[in-house]
Amino acid sequence: MSDGDLFSPYQRDDIQRAVREAERLSSRRFAVHVGPSDGDPRQAAEKMHAALPDPPNTVLIHVDPLVRDLQIVTGSAVRQQVTNRQAALAALTMQTAFAAGDLPRGILSGLQQLAEFVRPPVTLHTDTP
């Protein structure tokens, strides 16, 4: 996570814990980048995502507060579990918190929601002889 001076140490720790919890819950990788985009925000987010250690299994949340832009990039394996509509719902949740001036809460909410969407389905098996 990069964030410049936007977050207190406590807020950074909260976000890092939320990333770890999202990864534990979903068995996928999550990354958060808060900072300026180098050029077009979508292209910058896709470039950052491609540079991550395991792009197919990673969700990147990129927030550029200067231009008020949010991008969610999902890897090819993740896209098999989360729809564009679900990602848009998570983005809407985040944007609502951002509009209220609460960047950390928006990121935490988005991470939690995306992890739930990407979470493997729970299956119950009953073996009756």
C-alpha cells in the first residue's frame, strides 16, 4: 500500500490488516494503492496490477485522490468469481465513504466487500452410506 501522508499510522495499520483478512478470507491477493496516477488512471492501475507478483489472482484497488478517481482491477482468475456488477457495487460503497470525506473507511469497506465476492463458495457435503 502506498499512501503518502494521507493516512495516520493507525489508519495504515487498519488497511494493512484488512488486506491480510481479505486475502485469508478469499485465498486471493489484494493490493491497495492510494496516490497519483501517472497519466490515465485506468491505464496506470492496469500497469500497477500487471507489476504485482501474482496478477491473475490479485485484486488491485487504486485511488487517486487528486483527480478523484477509483479503479478496481481484477486478475483473470479473480474475474471468474467476481462480476463487473459486483466490482461496481464495491466501488459505489467506497465512493460513498469518499464523498463523506472518509477515505480509510471507504477502502476498508471496499476490501471487505470484494473479499466476500471473491470468497470461494461454501459447500456442504453429506455422505450417507
